[in-house]
Amino acid sequence: MSGAPGTLASLGGAPVRATFLPLARPSIGAREKQLVMETLESGWITTGPRTEELGRRIAALAGARHGLAVNSATGALHLALAALGVGPGDEVVTPAYTFVACVNVIEHVGARPVLADVEPGTLCLDPRAVERALSPRTKAVMPVDYGGQPCDHDAIGALARARGAAVVEDAAHALGARWRGRPVGSLADVTAFSFYATKNLTTGEGGAAVTDDDALAERMGLLSLHGMNRDAWKRYSDTGSWYYEVTAPGFKYNLSDVLAAIGLAQAERFEEMQRLRREHAARYDALLADVPEVRRPAAREGAVHAWHLYAVALELERLRCDRARFIQELRAENIGTSVHFIPIHYHPHFRGTLGGREGDFPVAEDAYRRAVTLPLFPDMTPRDVEDVVAAVRKVVGHYRR
Ligand SMILES: Cc1ncc(COP(=O)(O)O)c(C=O)c1O
């Protein structure tokens, strides 16, 4: 396992860029600031009308009947499992190549995470691996739309349904994506989105759960705020009542209206921000086409990619360096990058609880050895993309076999 950051290396000469280009930077404009100021001045800064409105806007964007804006995608995933009644004795199938939030929330409801490998190329949950991972205990399948590209939701949904298992889709990366003409958000029993600072639509910290199921929506709303009945947030308003009842032990996953205001402004600009992401991704694709040492992201037929990440794979067989060195060299050229993801079974905690070993998930492990995520955010310029590619070419030129 390579990957621990080391000292900066430099290939000499001036860095490709004089200033650092981060992996991601939120696009915050005049409208975000205006709506935040209005909220601060409104006297209502916790969960309120703007959070409710953001939930509705996200549901509309995602083609779902109900939307609940909460404090994170992690919270949304946890609420989904809790509302579905997933608990001790149950299993939930999720990819070995994902962010830890998926596995953490499965453990938090007392269920057992069952890891399954991803498909080569798209790095989305592999339906064939899901089939092998299913058991009579499977209560839910939690696919991840890696980087913003939808999984094969028809295949995964059919496998889950045949077992009577629910699909809780982790679409933290995938607001705005579509699968066979249908928006991500209309494909699973519950879909979770993230509004973390780097995400395609951000509130700084935040997320949402969307669903078509009235009872699930009601239950997630209840559990998101201590288990108090749905309109409890109104209890200090002129239309509210001091009286509430708790019918289940809930969580504290509500979003603040100050952050929801940022999200409402982002929702207005979402299509434009997505267009810019697509343009930058297309420019990377074109400029990297003649760099055989770098494999570009795989496109799945039938999918509209949300382009949260531009994650490439290094052809290590053609290079005299490993991924960690490659990242150090890009950093020395003032290019920020990241790695999505460290396979779940490489983390000490999950090695302990799940017992996964090196070799258990060969596609995830191979992807990790090669993975480099390049900068991608709406406000970057075509020149920024060219700088990244120039830096990649410089590093590749130095380490080419
Ligand atoms: C695949 C995936 N799922 C879930 C999350 C958690 O999102 P949040 O930070 O909104 O809880 C992330 C965060 O980056 C993610 O990448």
C-alpha cells in the first residue's frame, strides 16, 4: 500500500504555475452573499423556511417527490437506513471503493457492511459482485455513483428487488447526473446528496435525502430532528406550538437556514455550474488524449456524468514512479490533487470489523494504486486546465520508462 505523503520533490526549473491551484474551490457569488445576509437579518438562522425550500428544490432537480435537506450526506444515509428499519442482524452491500461514510452509517445502525468490488473503468459498484455479496440477511444495497457517474442502476435495482432489499443510493457526487434518461434521485428507494464544500452544489456542510415514498420521507424528517414530529422546527414561530411528541429516538441532523440560503443560490446557478464542469472535463479529455501514461475517466453508455471528479488512473507500467511520487511532483508544480478512494478494507478499523485482506477486492486495490484526482471546479479557467495538463506532461516526461 503506497500513499502516505512524503517530502516534496521537484523536477527542477520553474513550477508550471506560480500559484497553487487547489483540487476544488467553491463558487460563491453575489447571490449567495445576498441570500445569506437576508437570512441573517430575518431573525431565523436555524432550520426553517429556507431549509424546507432547499429540500423542495433538490427534489425537483433530482426528479423525486420529497426532499429533506440535512447537515450532510452522511446524515442522509444514516437516516435512510434508520427509516428503512435496517438494524442488528441485517447486512448492507456497499462498494469496497468508497468514502468511509457509507460503512460508518451501516455500523451505526448495528448492521453488517458487506463489501463488494467495483467495475474496472467506471469504478462504480459491480452488479456481478453485488450478486455474490447478497444473502438472506441483505436488507439494503448502497451503491455509489463514483465521481458523479451513475452506476448500472437497472441491474443493481433488479438484484436488490429480487431479494426484497432496498436501494439507498449514495449520490454524494452525482446531483445532476442521469441514467438512461432518468435523473439520479429517481432511481433508488432513497438517494443521498452531499453539499460539502467541494461538491457540485454546496452549502459548506450539508446534504439531502430524496425519495418518492411518503412514509420514508415522513420517517426521515422525524428522525432528523430528535424524533420530534415533523413541524417541530416551527415551534418558536407565530404559526407553531410549544407542544411536540417524540415517537422515536432521533438524531440532530438538521441544516441551518443560513447554510440553506447558500444552497438556494447555488440551485439557481446549478445548470450553469454543471455546464462549466462538463466543459473543463471535455478539455481535459482532449488535452490528455495523447498522454498514454494517463488513463482518462471511463464513460458509461446511457449515463450523463455530473463531473464531480476528474479522476485519472496512472499507467504505472509505463512510468518509473508510483502514484505517491506522481502526486508529490504535481504538488511541486503547484497543482493540488487528491485520491478517491482509499479502499475500505485498508483502514485499520474496518480490517478489524470486516476482516478484509489485500487481494479481496482486486479492482478497488488496483484502482487505488493508480488513482489521482485532478482539479475540477466551475470557476477554474481553460488556462488552469492547460496548466494541470502541462504539469502532468512534465512529470510523465521525467518518469517515462
Ligand atoms: C461517496 C461519498 N459518500 C458520502 C460522503 C459524505 O458526504 P458528507 O460530507 O456530506 O457527509 C462523501 C464525501 O465526500 C463521499 O465522497
